[in-house]
Amino acid sequence: MSRKRRSRKLPEPQEVIIDAMSHEGRGIAHVKGKTVFVFGALKGERVKIQIQKTNRNFDQAVALEIIEPSAKRIEPRCAAFKICGGCSFQHLGNDDQVEFKQQVLLELMAHADIDVGEVMPPLRGDHWGYRKKARLGVRYVRKKARVLVGFRERNSSFLADMQRCEVLIPRVGDRLEQIARLIETLEAREQIPQIEVAADADNVVLVFRHLQDLCASDRDRLIEFGKAQDLWIQLQPGGPDTVTCLYPEEQSLYFEPLAQGDIRIAFNALDFVQVNSDINQKMVAQALRYLDLKPQDRVLDLFCGLGNFTLPMARLCRQVVAVEADNAMVDRAARAAAAQQIDNSSYQVADLSSLDMQQSWLGQKFDKILFDPPRSGAQEIAGIIKRFDARTIVYVSCQPSSLVRDAAIICSQGYRMTHLGVMDMFPQTAHVEAMAVFQQSGQESK
């Protein structure tokens, strides 16, 4: 008979001094020579902690009590902050959050021995109620006969018990409790695992994922809720292709990549779009400024998505060749261009993490290049970037470590970084978005 493994007893709560901050925004302490990462603690604070997870090289803990607080500490706005995994920085003011993110980026670049050139002013916007895109978990708790709607607990698969969310747009964030009570009235309440939230400047869509067909009364309740709350309702019984409009029957979402412009791009509720439209518009405008596009320029837009950068760039130059792996997104980007009489952009479907060197665009020359890769970065295409002979490269990053790696690759091929700056796309979190500008060696920086 096998012996049942005993659970390891965790240490008793103890006081520590926070020596530093990790790049993920956790406090760093040392107990008997071992590193401890402490959620909810700031540098210089004396805190009482509870170790929750132990590893060979480090432990993970939470702050139970702040004995000697930092002068930078503020009171978190959200009642669920201590348990919800959505935010990690509500105990730090927004100015200090942005300064922290910039310092993280600069330290990573310095560690890789990369000269960043000029540090651009951070791009900033509203730091509450900004999030227009999110995936909410849903769970019916039988023992309590209650539905929970929200984000998962920190480092857990359980949903946080929360009544509102301060970073979601208020039309959803203020109504989590109402949405939960709605689902409790449905016969399919145990078969709804998630709700996708998507919004544009005027409308908000809730996409209800359901694991069984909805009866007529459930559909009616959802329609009534949508009408009463001025929300659009969609249903998703299977994969992304199964999404249908419930109320109203015709729905169209759009985003504008520039604050002052005539470009509107249609998107579906499950499409990837930037969650923070204000920062997105500032980001696109900044990229255009540093690309300094001329009427004769040919531009390569890598990881183009729905054309967030493609269409604004096409207004200013001779031609844009846009490349994206997702065929459906490429199709919608092309349709958006056609709808706005933009006829100088072309679109290529290509997996940029596994290059097919037979594709014709890989043998062409371009004056400027824009990167907007996923968190994994653009290592493969960065490795052959010199073949395009572009004078200027703008790299938009959502993962600092990938940016540092790719920047080193780009700089090894005859480029130098001239500008670097952070973009506060996700306030209240430690998530760092950044933009880097590279010039071909020998070219004057802007």
C-alpha cells in the first residue's frame, strides 16, 4: 500500500524588511538567506508576511500587515484587491507605477548592455475604468446557490468573490453583481463558464459562452437584461466561429486608431484589440511621428492584426505591406482598407515565428518597418531584418524581456536604438508596454 503524502506545513507569519522590488511588482525580502517574493509590499517597508508557496530557491508570500509603510503607499480602491489576480499595483500611486515600469525597462536594457538613446516621456491616460476588452470567469457555487462573475484569485483557479471591478469600463465594472444575479435566474446557470467583454466608443457587448443550448426563457431573460442595461448580447455555444448576435440582431463594433482622423476599423467581440483605446491612439500617433513617413516610402508592417498601424501609415506613404498569421484578421484588415478607399496597402498571411523564405515580400526592400509582436516577440524575423535595408524601425512591445532580446538582435545587424519609452496600457498592474525606435547605423536620428 502506498503511503499518503503529507502536506508540508507552512511557516508561521513573520516580520521582514522589503529590500527591493521584482520586475513583476512584488516586494523582495530575505529570510535566512532565502529570497521571498511578497505580494502587496513595497520597497523599504517592514511587513508581516505569510509564506504561501515554497520552492527550492525562493518562497512566495503575501503581506498580512504593513507595520512600517512606505511613503509611496496608498489605499487600494478595489475591495477585492487582496484576492483578485487582475491587479497587482493598486497600493502604489499611478505616477510611481509608471516610474517603476520605466525603471524596469531601463534596467533590463542596461543589463543587456544596450544603449537606449533618448528616453521618451511615458504615454499615459486614465488609470481607472479604462479596460474595454476582458474575459470574465463565471461559476455557480452550489453550496451557496450563488453565481460569481469576475477574475480569478491570485495564483488560483478559483474565481474571486467581487461585486465590481475598478479597471473595467464602468458599464460593466459597476454591474458585475447584476450580471451574476441575472445568471442565477437562468436554467443554464451551471453551464456558463465565461463572458467576453468588448466595447467601442458607443456600445458594449457581452458574449455569453454556454456549454448547453439555451432554452427560450433563458434567451428572453438575456434579451431583457440587454435592453434594460443598454448592453448588446451575443452567444457562443462553441468555438469563435459559433458566436451569434442575440440582442440586437445586427451589431457592429469599431475602433479608431487615431484620436483625430477618419479611420474606423471594424472588429468582432472575440478579436484581439488593444484594451485601452486612449493609450492605443497615443501609441499609434507616436509611432507615426518617429517613423516620419514620406510620400515615397514603402513600409513593412509586421504582426499587423486588424490594421491598427497599417491604415494610418497608408495615409502617409506610397505603400504598406502588412503581414499577419491570422487569416481572418488579415481579411478584415483588407476589408477595412477597402471600406475607406485605402488602396495602397496589401496583406500577406504568414507565420512570423516560422518563416517561409519563398514568400515574395521577404525578398523586397522597405524604407521603414513597424513591429507589433505578441508577448513571445519577433526573434525569427528580427534575425533577418537587415535584408530589408530599412532606415527606421519602430518596435511596439508588450513584453520587456522579448524586446530586450530582439533589440540585441536588431542592433547586431547594423542598427542602433535611438529612443525608448513605456506606455501605460495597463494601469494598476505591473505589465510593461514599450516602444523602441531604431535607426540604421549612419542615419541621423530624428
